[in-house]
Amino acid sequence: MGEYNELMNCQVKDQLVSRLIALNNKLNLLSPDLVHGDEERAEVQLERENLYAEIKHHRAKGHDGKPCPAARQV
């Protein structure tokens, strides 16, 4: 049973996904219809792109060079 939980859970993946959700929420709050500048939106967008790259790398080789066992859940 422990192996099942280990395969389905990955704290690193969970943290990365949580950060991505937070950035998506922040980007939504920085709507162009509001007073926020394009520069601030561009910064958040760049953070998101970097985070996507980090998630992709973790899925492929994040566990001692091996794919993340929870990658199907990302």
C-alpha cells in the first residue's frame, strides 16, 4: 500500500502545481481591464513560463534522473 501512495504522491510536483495555480490566479487578477500595467502582467507571464519548464523537467527527470511517478497526475 505504501508503494501505491508513493507512486501517486510527489511533494515537489504538488508544490510546483500550487505555485502555478497561484501565478494563474495572480495573472487573472492583473486583468488589462483593471489599472495594472502590462509590465507587471509580463513579469507574471514570464514566471509562469519558467514554472512550466520546471514542471516539465521534473516530470521527465525529477527523481534522480528518472520520470516523476506522479507525472500522470500533473
